Amino acid sequence: MISKPPVALPARSALFFSDFRIQALVLSVVALVFYFNSYFNEFALDDGIVIGKNEYVQQGFKGIPKILSKDAYDSFYRQMNAKDQLSGGRYRPLSIVTFAIEQEFIGTVDNGKLKGNCWDKNGNGKMDPEEDVNGDGLWNEADCFAAGMHFRHAVNVLLYMLSAVLLLAFLRKVVFRMDPDMAFIATLLFVIHPIHTEVVANVKSRDEIMSLLFILLTFIFAFRYQEDSRKVSLFKAMLCFFLALLSKEYAVTLALLLPLAFYIFKGFSIRDSLKTFLPYTLVLVIYVAIRFSIVVLKANVPDNEVLNNPYLFAKGTQKLATEIGTTLNYLKLLILPHPLSADYSYSAIPYKNFSHPLVLLSLLVHLGMIVAMVKLFKKRHVLCFAIAFYLANLFLVCNIFLNIGATMGERLIYHSSLGFAIAVAWLIVKGVEKMKSAVVLKRIVLGALLSVLVTASGFTTIQRNADWKNDITLFTKDVETVPGSALANGNAGARYIDLSERPENKGKQEELLRAAIGYLDKAILIHPRYVTSYINRGLAYFKLGDLNKTKENWDKVEFYYPHYPDIPRYKDILSNGYMNKALTLGKEQKYEEAIADLQTGLQIKPDSPDLWYNLGGAYFTVKNYSKAIEAWEKTLQLKPDHQQARQGVEALKQLLNRAPQQKK
């Protein structure tokens, strides 16, 4: 057995209850109250990509083998005719497997056919209006996706509640073994923190919840194994470690944090602490082998899209300086979580140089944390573990060491926030203990402080959950928070187009479309190659009837993204738009204008028999018979069974043949 030198036990705090079951119940109720309203949310942000448009998820159980053997975005890439756009790929299949399992009960889609029953959110077995996403009165894939999201949101909340209980168990068994009250406060601070709204309210971010959940279980079973020496405990710890890795890559930090925990909380020597991780290296090797056999690392991916490579335009040392400065934003949001945003992409956070005060402050703060951690390491202090937990997970997402394809994200600080909660709980309790007051007064002070934190956090969290209701509520809110972001402006513009289509906004269509164009103009001004904004700006102009500006925008789409899969559909829409406009002009006897629009339509779609036929009709009307024959003959080349065109050609040829005879 490994030797265990004695460890100084922390003093008890002065709270009201310490029973694990009562604490777990209170924390579960708090988590439920804070996130109950997220149940009513729909889908937002990347939910559509990861769940709704993921063909493997939509197949239910049948799609699980593909999920386990493909990049997380494989289905999306293929649908977009795109190669991998995220550096290093993404292999985190476990949460996506849970989506497929849910889909089996919600209703699966296989080869475009709906199978099974959709999740009926109202429980009445009927197709209610709010469940009919596309207004066709029938259950279909889109309706199932939207209705099923309520069920998925409920699962996310339940997993968060379970995480609260497991976190409490971890803190009581590992970190604060002799201080259950401090364990409770740390867990409470973690559970109520508003920065977690993205993780819970955005279903796609379930990978964050599951990752931390299995990391906590790994700690719990690893410590149990050191106490009972039972192989079943070791097996459980290794299994949970593997599941944590399959959830998200954060679990690699256990190579540092697990030995550190044994060193600080069990009093192991450094050598013996390192030995504790040896069994888990096998799991890590297996995971790495699986991951890189499925998701192959590719050099210079991405290299030309700033929305996936946020430092693409940084010059000299700007990239490193901005990365260092940005890490301070996480600490700021942990201390004061307002305002919150789902987007911090280019150029929400401007590039900085090393002379910038925030960069210098970030360097000072984080170097100070490292120095403090080293000093506290010798004392086997709990704050050493808290700082290490914070920094180890932060280093994975700060871009300095690994390119994550994003500037920052609130979900990315989920794991690190546990280290923050542990440190703050320790500081609060120790601060109260130093008060020269009676125990009753200390309890009142501590209770009042926690009540204020819970109330303020609850208000912020519940309000932020409402922002996550859907893309419209999220993006129209967040563009106010990060007005310099190309993505935020582009998304807001798209959502204002959606608002213009709602029946309740019938008299406001033009106003909303003009607002959409304003946001899209700004998005394109920030990022001139922003293809999606060109698509949506073209759509807005189309709805306003400005076909020339629509064409101008959609031509840019084809120029920047020639293989974009929806280009043929846009060409159909636009060419038909020119044809319908020409028909209207024809009724107004504006034939030359009608001919010009039909010719523009043919520039867009030269293989359209309808456009050629109507062009022939327009030429016939202005008595340009030779051009009419040419147009109708082209119609017949494209559609040989077009009877009207054939009749028109024959009639005109007869007319032209009779004309010379009449002159004689």
C-alpha cells in the first residue's frame, strides 16, 4: 500500500446543515428552479447542425455506429460540399449518441421517411399550431426536430442536476473531506453561476456537462480504489475516464489533476502520486488511437475563413497578445457575468498588441496565479488544486497552446469555473471564520451573502435562459452585446428576415427587412467574404422586390463559394423572379423592359425552357418574329414536348412564308 503522510484537516465552517442527502436535495432544487424555463426553449445556435441536420442523429439507434466512427460535423460538411473547417477535427461522440437515442423515441428519419411518433409537447396526440413548424398541417422532420427539442432541454436540466449531486460528492469525498459545508458552498456557487446558461440552455453543449460529469466520477472512483483496493473500483474509474474523453477532450487534464489531488488531499509523495495515473495511461492511449484513426489531423485547417480562424488577419505578435488578453475576459465573466453572449467571434474582440493594458494585466494575473499555485503546492493547499483545475482547463481553450477555431466562448470556461468556485468558497468561509463574532452572527452573515448571490444569479440565469429560446431571441439580443461581431450582425440580419415572415408582423415586413439589410451590411463591412450574409442580404432584397440587388449578392456567393450546395436553388428562385416580373410588365405593355428581365433571367439560368418560351412570346408581341422563332426553337431543344413552343414556331414560319407570296 502507498504510504500516506498525515494531512492537516481544515476547520469546519458555520452553516446550518451538513447531511449529504439534504445538501444534494437543496442543490438539485436550485438547479431545477434556475433552469426550469429552458424546457420551453426551441433550438438555437448549433443545435440545427449537430442535431436537426445530422442525418446520423435523425436515424436514431441506426445512426450510432456512424456517430462513433465519424467527425462530429461529418454530416454537415457533406451537406455543405465542404471539407473539414475546424483545425484538428472534432471527435466527441458521446453526447451525440445521446441525441440519437432520444431521436429513437422522438421519431426517426431514414432516407427522408418519417418513422415512429414525434415528441408531442402538449401530450394531446394532435398536431397543434405551435408544433407545425412549416405550416403544412402534417408531422414531418422539421416539426419533429422542433417539438423534440423540449424533451432534449429537459434531459439537459436533469444532467445538470445530476452533475450538482456528483460535484457535491466529489468535493465532500476528495477536496473538502472534513468540511461538508464548504463543499456545499462551492457546489452552490458552481450551480448558480449564470455563465453556465450556454451549457444548459443550448442542447448542443451537452458535451460540456457530460465531460465534467464523468471527470467527477473518475475522481470519485479513483479515490475509492485507493481506499478499498478493489479492482471493480479501478475499472469504474478507468471506464468513466474513457467516457469523459469521448464526451470532450478536457479529460486529458486528469493526467495532471488526478496525481495532484492524491498529493494534496491524500498526502501522497510526488512519486506515489504520479504512479496513481499509470492505469489510466492505457485508457488515454486507446482513446488517442481511436480518435486519430477516425479524425485525421490536417495541416493549415482552416486557413482562409476568419470565422473559423479568428486570428487570420492578425499581424506580427497581435495573435499571441490578443490570445493572452482574451483569457482575462473569462475571469471577468466569472466575477461579473454580465453581459453574456453566445458569440465572441471576429471582430467582437479587437486585435491587441503587447502594449495594451489588458494584455499586460492578463499576463500579470495569470503569472501571479501560476506563482501562487507553485508556492501553495509545497503546502498541499486546497487553493493549489483550485488554481490548477482552473488553469489546466483554461489552457486547453485559450488558443495559446491549441488552436480551437474560436476566440472564446462561455461554454468553454465551464470546467475551469469549478476551480473558481472552489477558491471562492474557501475564501468566503475563511473570511467569515475570521470574524470576531458569535457563531450565530457568522451564520447570519454567511446566509445573507449566499442569499444575495443566489437571488442575483437566479435573476440573471432565468432571464438569460429566455434569450436562448430560439435563434431569433438569441441573435437579436446578442448583437447588442457584441455589435462589432460579423457573425452576430449576420445572424441578427437573418433572424429579422425570419421575423418579417411571421403573420403577426404582416404590416411591418418592409421595416423588418430594411433592419435586416442594415445588420447584414455591417456584417459584410466587417467581413467582406461573409458568404452567409450575402445569401441573406440577397433574400431580403428579393422579398423587397429588388431583383438586381438580389442578383448582385447571390453572384458574390457563387464567386466566393462556387460549390455552395444551394446555389442551384437560388438560381431557380431568382430566374423565376425575373420571369414573373417580366410577365407583370407584359400585362402593363412594357414589353422592352419585360424582354430585358427575361434576358437577365436567362443569364442566371440559360437552360430554363419557361424563360425561353416567354422570351419568344415577348418578341412575338413586339413583332420581332425571327427572335421569337429562335427563342421557341431553343425552348424545344431544352423541352422537345413543349407543345405551345412547337405551335408558335410552326405558326410563325407559315406566316413568314406567306408574307413574300402576298407581296408578289
